[in-house]
Amino acid sequence: DYHLSFYFFQSIGPFPTHHAHELIGLIFDLWRLENTNKKGLWTNPVSISHGYGVHIGFGGHGMSGVVEGPDGKIYWQIGDIGANITAVDGKQYKYPNSGVIVRSNPDGSNFEVYASGLRNTHEFVFDTYGNLISSDNDGDHPGESERLVHVVEGSDAGWRSNWQYGKYTDPTNNLYKVWMDEKLFKPRWDGQAAYIIPPIRNFHNGPTGMVFNPGTALGKQWQNHFFLVEFVGNATNSHIWSFDLKPKGASFDFKSEVDVVSGILPTGIRFGPEGALYAADWVFGWDTKNYGRVWKLDVDDKNRDLTEERAQTKAYIQQDYALQTLDQLSTLLSYGDQRVRLKAQFELVSRAASDRLLNAINQKSSQLARVHGVWGMGQLIEKNRSLGDNLIPLLKDEDVELRAQAAKVLGDAFYVPAEDGLISLLATDAPRSQFFAAQALGRIKSTKSIPGLISLLERNQDADQYIRHAAVLALARIGKEEAIVAMQNSANKSLRLASVLVLRRMASPKVAKSLQDSDEFIATEAARAINDDESIVDALPALAASLANPAWKGEPLLRRAINACLRVGTAKEIDLLIQFAERNDISDVIRAEAIATLGSWANPSVMDRVDGRHRGALQRNPADVVAKIKSKMPEFLRSTNPEVLIASARLLAELNITDLRSEQTQIFANHPNAKVRSSQLSSLAALNDPNLALIIQRGMDDSDRGVRGVALSNLNKIEIPKSQLPSIVNTIFEKGSMTEQQQLLQSMGKMKSENTSDILEDLIQKMVGGKLENGIKLDLMEAVEASKSDKLVAKLDALKTKGTLTDEFKEALFGGNLQVGSGIFNRNQTVQCVRCHNVSGELGTVGPTLKGVGSRLTREQILQSLIEPSARIAPGFGSVTVVLTDGQEVSGLLLVDNEKEIQLKTNEAEPLKIALSRIKSRVNAPSGMPPMGSLLSKREIRDVVEFLSSLKAR
């Protein structure tokens, strides 16, 4: 099984010692095991949550981060391999295309999806006050980066796996990518989609291990700091970062960061009981291995200013709290280390010591003891509801943080009697109190709070997105649609926007009214609500109709309206698309999209044309759209807009409209734009124009190489007498470019072998004799193989290079398409080059920058790096083991590699210089980069070689 073999024991999360069981995240379940004999043997596995990993995806995006929160609940995450979760009570939760953080009681009860729209947070931590902070992996797009996130309950961070793959390789679809084109990955900016909670900031590559300083670890300068691993597959560019945050409204802003350590390849990190930081070292690469290292990181003597506290913490952690008195445990609630405080809190909860927790709350000398008292009472309220009344007075406490914590706990406990106190918090000027009060009121479904929530939104004026989120989530959970619909008529823009966000969460078709809003931003948000994700199907006709609104000009809105027309699919929507395509006051790209949509009407892509979600196969009668569009096509073909002409040519071919071939021929013959001529030629070939032979001949004589290439690519579609073919071939091979020769060979591979065999045999002999360019060797070999001639195929042996694995790809050295190679490098989701490399010299640190690689390496070296990535190591990106002439063996990170020496970073302080003359043998460590020959075709390899060879130093 793919998932079991790939994710087996990927994440193991132990509980603190007060639990006699262990959790193991193992696709497809989170398992609980019991330590029945107290001897470390875990038995009796029970699934407490099932349904994780519903499709294949990126490695490392499985279940991880299992941790016990300060509320006593278990939190864990699944990356964007998705989930179709069945909780222990039988309820289902479907999140097939994003990562989620979930939580439940240790036995799986009271399961909740805590947050969604994540890609792969891997690990997350709770700070001193229980705020959940993480760093989410990026989508590996050029110009994008990871995101530092404050994750709150009910939030949607915006990621969908269909932002990354699916429609983008479908020739019947388009390349519009919501995540990038609508800049969802960036911190908040004016005009950004409002339904998401954006990141605090864009952050470091490859986030894996993460911890928060519990209070007494390391030294005072590291208190209130987070520690995050940057894992990028090589030690040189991997780091452990430390950063801290500062309050900003109901959330946080970035404050500062420090590069703690580099030069190792850390994965997980943990603070030891004595306060040192321990890091697991992967050593090098990405692949699994059966060895590694653990490093201990600590402050130096000069900064060791918590020595006594650290020793005391170690002693406290190692104690058996079941043997401590209630007085001792109560005292520990104010201790300076979160681990000790939580351990004491959980033990008091296990003894149901509500009186001690209340004592902690009522004292005023330690705020932290009060906070832990509130958290502990929250755990007990679940079993003894009457205890909730003890927290209600805290909603008026003089300490604003205690008010916020009490509101959060009462909401998590669904404690309805707190309603009035929570409503009163909405009117305060403390953002965290407002946030948690709004969140709590939604959880208890307080209809009485609706006016207060609306007032909060009005006063907030969209300034604090977390306040808006909490109020919107609350109103959606309360579910009184009439109150939300009334907000659509408000003069206040913030309320009208909030109404869209609430109705989206409620999946209410009444959100369609907001498409008529005077503010295009609000109408766009309504369009997102209706079209994206599972869609609000009943509102799609209204979204389609909005295409007729002449005021709308924005691409996100218009693309969704165009797509809605395609999905609704009646005659009315055909008319809407045609009328829209006739407009001259909108962008060329959007007009072309409308025409392209009409062209795909009869057999549209199974993927949504906007968000890429799978919509399923659909077939319609092409006559329906042909009957309406045919009379309009002459007008489109008279357009001076190249984009319109290109889209029109494709539409005519897709719908097999042959009536306008003469007009297309005129455009082909006379238009000054080569791309327009190429598109018309391709269309005429697809439509089997009766004069195709003359058209192709004219194309072969065109002044533009691209047009000539299209003509040659379609040469197999016309009947060419065997006697005339040698003349055409000889002309191209004598005067044509290498690209034209390649395209001719591609066509010859599709012709009758009896017409081409003699010519191909002659070309083989010329290639063997060195009379043809090496750049056509691959094309010649493919044409011969396509001919199915055993005689010719046997002669190919003379062209094939034998020897190393790289030698078998020698025909890919020359002749590639630079633009296609660039596309593979930047967008191909199979090889994901940009996940590790960049060509700018700036973005990305996972693999070596490829800026100027065409000057540093020959084509042969570039090819070898693709086919045998371990054969060459870029300095700083791999380890080397050498045996010297005296028999000594040395290993280290390669720093310098030239014609005289290598330099290795070893455990010594200074790099070790070794002259090449002293090296008897050398073995490079396996590269983390997979061999491209197993992932790409030879043609694709050739294109990538061409692209990389073009990257010259400036």
C-alpha cells in the first residue's frame, strides 16, 4: 500500500507522563496504544480517528505534529494529501484538497476540525498563553515562499492542492492559478480575498521541527522565543531560526529573528529537561537513511544566566506528580517553565481538584497561575458542567488577558450560561477579549448576540482580520440567515462584506444578491463564494448573469462569471459569453478566455477553469453553441486584436466550424503577427481545409520560423507523392533551421513508411558520418521508431552511445527548446525543479542556484547532473568521502572543488584542504535530487539542457 509504505511511523507523538498511552499517526488513522505492563511495551491499538491521506501527494505531507494542547485536547495535522475523516461518534468531515489541524479528547471524543486551508504545517506550538503558531510550507511556485501563521479556530488559510496540479497540464483548460494570481500566499494586502486568514509574514524554506521556549531553557535572552527548523536537503543552507512576535490587535506581528545554527541538516528539535536544545540531524539529502546524529545546543558560560532555574526545572520534570501533594501542585502552577505548569495543571485535573484551580484563579500574584487555573477548570467543566459558573466573573476581571482566556475556555466548553457576560465583552476595546468572546458566542449559537456581533464588525471596519473572522464565524454558526441578508443592504461596506463571508460559510444561495453590490471587491468576494471549492450551485446562474454588468473589470470576478456560464450551460449563457466577447472595453486576456470557453463548451475540461477543482466529465451537443456563435465569428475574425484572433482560430477548430476557412486563409496570408498566422494555419489544418496543401506550402515559405514550423508539423496531413518528398526534405536539410528539420522529422514519423524509409535510411547514414547537426539526432531516432520498420530500427544502433547512464542520453545534449525547457523547470509538477533551485541567485536556498550555470558547466556536465545527480556535487550541497594515498579515509561537506584541490568541512574548526594528487578514490554521497531520466522523457531532458545551458553569467 502506497500510504503505509511511505508514511509508516512518520509521526510519533508521546503524551506527557500522566497518560499511560501513546499516539501514533499512521495513514489512515491516529492510533492510541496502552502501556499496560509499565515496561515500555505498547499494546492494544485503537483508532481514535480514521480517514487521513485520501490521495497521493508530496512526501512528508502526512500526519504529524501530534501534541497535547494546554486545554488537555490532542492536536494533530494532516498535510494536503487530504482527509475524509470519521470520528469515533461516526460523524464525517471532508477536506480532500487541503491540510487541516484537528483536535479531540485523548479518547477521540469531541472531535473538531480546528483549522483548514493549510498545506503542511508539520509541527506547531502553543506559546505561553496558548496561541497556536506554526510555519506552513509553500506550494513550490516561483516567487512564492513559506508562511508564518497564527492559526485560530475555524480559520481557512487559503491553500488547496488544486492550486498546484490538475488543470495546468490540461490543453483544454488555462494556466490561471488562484493562489499565485490572486496573491493568497502573501500577508494581508488591500484587495486580497477576505475569506482567508493570511500569514503574519512570508518565511523560511522547508519548515519542519518547531518548539517554543517553555521559560527556563537556554538563557534569558531566549525567553518568549520560538525555534524553527529550516530543512532544505543540504546542511549548508539549512538553519535553526529563533524568532519572537509582538501583539497586533487580536493577533501578532513579526518582531525579530536570529540564525541560531547552520551547517547541520536538522529535522526535529526538542528542549531537554535541563534546558538544552536537542536537534536530530538528517546529515544530508532528502532520502531516508538508517543513520543520523543528535546535536545538543546550549548557551555559552557567559550567557548561562538561568543555571539554577534549569536545574530546578529538570528536577520538577523528572518527578512523579502522582506523588505530589495538592499544595505542591498548586505552587507549581506559577513556576517559570510551561512544562512544569502544564504537568501540575493536568495532575490537578486528574484529581478533579477544582478548589485548587479556583484558588489559583482567585490569587493575584501570578498571572500564569491564573491562566493555568482557567485552563484546568475548562477541562473539568466538560465532566462537571456546574463548575462553569466559577469562570463567568472572570469575564469582568481587571486583567484583560484573563477575560480573554475565560471567554475562550467557556466557548470551548459550549457553556451557554456565560452568554450575557460574553456579549458584554464584545463592546470592550480589548481585541483579544472581543475575539474570544465572538468565537465563544458562535460556539454556543447565541442568537441574542447577533446585534453585538454586527456592531463589532461595524466598529472594526475590516481593520483587524482576526476580529472579522471571529464575528463572521460566530454569525455563520448561529445561522440566522435573515439577519445576514439584511446586512447586504447596509450602507456600511464592512457589513456588506461580512454578509458575503457568512453566507459563504452557510453555503446560502442568497449570497448571489451581493453580486449586484456597487463595490466590485464585495461582488468579487461573492463570486469566490459561489464558484470556488464545492460551489453554491443554486447561485451559479446569478454569477453567470453578472457577466453582463458593464461595470465589472477585475479578472478574478470576470473569470468566475465566465466559468459560471460554462457550468450552467444553457442557451442564455452562450449568449452572455458571446456578448461579453464582443466587448472592446475589457482586457484582451479576458476576451480570449470567453472565446476559449465557448470553444470548450461541448466537451469542457473536467477541472474548474478558475480554481482547478474536479467538476467531472460533461458532454454537450456542439450544435447548440455552433448555431449561436457561427454568425458572430466573422466579426471576431475582423478584429485587430491578436488575442481575439488566436482564440477564435482555436474555437473554430474545436467546434469544427468550416464555413469560415476562406476568411481564415486570408488572415493567414496577410496578417503581420506571426502568432496569428500560426494559429490560423493550425486551425485550418485541424479543419482539413481543401486547399491545405497550398496553405502548408505557403507556410513553409513564410518569413517567420514559427509559422514554418507549424507548417512542417502538419506536413503529414496532406498527400505528398513519394517522388516529391525527397525534394522537400533536401530543401529543409540544406537551407532550413535545426528546429525546422526537427519538425519535419516529427511529421515524417507519422507518414507512410513506404514513402519515408529510403529518406530516413539516408539521413541515418549522414548522421553517422557527421554530416547532420547533433540537435536532430533524437528526432531522427524517434521518426525511425515511429515508422515501425524493423530494418531502419536495427540501423539505429549506429547512432546510440553506449557506456555510462549519461551516455545513453547523449542525443539529448543538443536541439532542445529553450522556452519549453523553461516551462518544465518552472512549472512541471513531476520534477518540481523550483522546489529546490532558482535561476535568480536570490530566491530559494534548498539546492544550488543555477544562475550562470551555462557558463560554469558544459552541456555534458549539465546532462550528467540531470541523469546522475550524485556524480557531480555543487560545493556546499553534498558530502564526500575520500581515501587518501596513505590509506586514510576522510569525510566531510564539500566546500571547494577545483582542478587542484578539494576542501571539506569536517568536525574540525577549519576546512580541510586536500590536493587532488593525494586522493586515491572519491565517493560522493547520494544526492537528494532524483535522477531526471526516470521522471522526464528524453525530449524533455533535451529541453531542460537547452534552458540551463542558456543561463550564462553576466
